[in-house]
Amino acid sequence: MEELGHLFRSAAGHAAAYRRSLPDRPVGPPIDLDALIAAFSGPLPSAPTPADRVLADLLAAAEPGLVASAGPRYFGFVVGGASPAATAADILAAGWDQLATNTVTSPAAVAAEAAAGAWLKELLGIPPSASTGFVTGGQAANTAGLAAARHQVLADAGWDVERRGLLGAPRIRVIAGEERHVTVDRSLRLLGLGTDVVEPVPAGPNGAIDLDALAERLRAGSPGPTVVCLQAGNVNTGACDPLREACELVRRHGGWVHVDGAFGLWAAAAPGTRHLVDGLELADSWACDGHKWLNLPYDSGFVFCARPYAHAAAMSFAAAYLVGSGGEPVGADLTAESSRRARGFAAWAGLRELGRDGVAALVERCCALARRFAEGLTAAGFEVANEVVLNQVLVGFGDDARTDRVVAAVQADGTCWAGGTTWRGRRLMRISVSNATTTEADVDRSVAAITRAAA
């Protein structure tokens, strides 16, 4: 056991040293993928290897290929860092090695999820009676939310989809904005509905769904099972759909509203941005990430459902051998995973560390830093292509080819990391500010690096 303690302390020490290095290390180091693969490869040893040697070999092999995505100047893919308490809790969760299936396999894991779920709903303005599933991220959350939607709209039409499947089922209409996230489409594929079922609705100038077009789409179709996918936080612009008006429209037509709010739903947690998601409580299901703006370790996502019975009917299962299944839906009853890691510990710790005021300050600070990015890049003579409403900034550097060259040069420089995207037919740099440790100095240093790269 003393050897185990030494091993765990060594691993934690190396992890802490890596975190301390993040403000100064290149964000995206030059990668020799062949060398990385070679370092990890080779024949599987026939004899056991001492654990401390395995750890040393892992550190040596991985170090050249680590991306400082947890650091203060990583602005790609809406990636947050991981807060100290949440990271420490995740280390404990790995050590505890709990199976978070139900109250029999890990009462503590289920209790942590219950408490964290209640806090999350309070912060986001989701009805307290809604169910909460702890999942891997936005993809799994969208899939679970749309599975609940599929269950309910078909049950309302007299069809038991869990028992009878989709062959012969009434056709489901799925209405979604043309700028929806790709995970919505993949969820529809996984649920057997396919992407051809989507009836796209045009978006307004900044990427939010067009209300008049949504109303027309709802009127134009034949009555029947209807699911409408709305968005809180356009992946390019940060724009949020007008949730109150859209939910009221859909409700008049008897449809189910699912809100994909992977990062934008966190606008509800801050007074300065709450108006952007006004009316979110009127929806039927919501998807949200913890490893984005809440700065929890990967992986962490949440699905909420205003109709817990539909959520459980779509996702739960019972088996004679599985003690604890078939009762009040918890844990695996609300997700597509049976063997689940205990994500709730890190979520509970991260929320407890920040508190309500800390979450609000995190959201508002990132939005202010995004505006600082936009102002600095505009002053440098570049085009900011979107209205900066949250933490997303789109920047153009002339023609598409030059923009791609600038993006590549910024990534190679290593001062910061920002990705490229295509929006409205144009290639643009996409900057996402989501990390709790990012400062004004980090933004200014990054604007200077981008300016150098563009020159």
C-alpha cells in the first residue's frame, strides 16, 4: 500500500506541475505524430512492468503531444479548463473507482448527482421537478433529450416506440434551425429518425432562428408528432434563439421543444446575460455541458427533462440480476450508459467551489473578454463578422485563403490557439473564451500574436 501511495502522489504531482506550466507553455506545440505513435507503440511486454516504470514511460511518451487546452489562451472548440476542486474531486473519483449505475452500486455517486443536479437546475432556471442525467457531453445529452421527445410525441399518438420500434410508427416532424449544431443531426441518426426528417428553418443575421419562418413552418406542415430543436448559443456566433416566443409557438401546436444549450445555456446563470435565454423554462428538455463554461474536467455533460417519466421511459432498463434497477429513476436510468463513471463528484465540487456568484462572474468575465478580443482585433484593422453577444468572436482577414493562412500561423506560433470555421459561406477565425483563468493580459497578448501572424 505504501507503493500505491507513492505512485498516486507522483501522478498527482506531475499533473499539478503540468497545470502550473500552462500560463507559459506553447498552447499548440509542433506535433510529430509518427514520433508520438512510435513512443506509445512497440510489442506488448510478455512480463509485468512495475507501475512506477509504466507511469514514467507514459509521461515521457505523452508530454510532446499534450495540447494546453486547459490553459488561459486556448480559444478553440468552446473548451473550458478544469477548476482546482473539480480536478481534485475527479482524482478522488478515479481512486474510489465507483460504478455510478444506481444506489446499490454507489450510493455516494447517486447522492452527489442528486445534489449537483438540483444546483444546476437552480442556476440555469430549469424547473426543479425536471430530471437530470449526467452524461459525457452535448452529444449524449442531445441524444437522451431527443429520445425522451421521441417517446412522448409517439406516446401521445398512441404508439409505444420502446416496445414496437419505428417501423409503422406515425411520422415525426423534426423542425430545427438551419444553423443547429451537428450533434443534433447525429442524435437523429442514432435514434433511427434520420437527417432527412429535419425541416430546416432560416436563421437571422447573427444566427438565431427566424421566428416568423418558424411560425410558418409549424403552420405549413400536417398535424402530428412534432419536435422542435432550439439553440442557446450558436456554435459560431453565440446567438441564442428567442426561446420564450418560440416555445409558446410550439406549445400552441402541441409539439415538444428541445434546447441544445451546450454552452449558451450558462447565460442563464449571470444577470448580465440572462435575458438572452429568457423563457428557457418553457421547454421540455435541455442539453448542457459542464466541461465547457462550467470548467469541469472532461468528460461532463447534463440532460434535463421537464417530464421525468418520459426521460426514464426512453432511457431506463431493468434486469433480474441488476439489484437496484426498476425503482425510482437515478443514475443509469437517465442515460445511455449502464457502466458509468462517477461524474457527479467533480460536478458537485466544481459548483461548490464557485458558488452562485462565482458561476455568474465566470460567465460575465468571459463575455467581457470576448468583447475585448473584438475591440482589439477591430482596432488592428481586422473584420469582426458577428455581433458578440456571448463568448464567441468571428474574425476575417480578407479573402478565405488569407484567413486560413493566418489561422495556421497563429496555431504554429503557440502564443494562443484559435480554430477556423465556415459561416455564411466565408472562412473565418473562431475565438471562444471559456476558461476561468483567462485574463485581460492573455487577451492582449493573443491579439498581438494574431496581429503579428496576419502581418
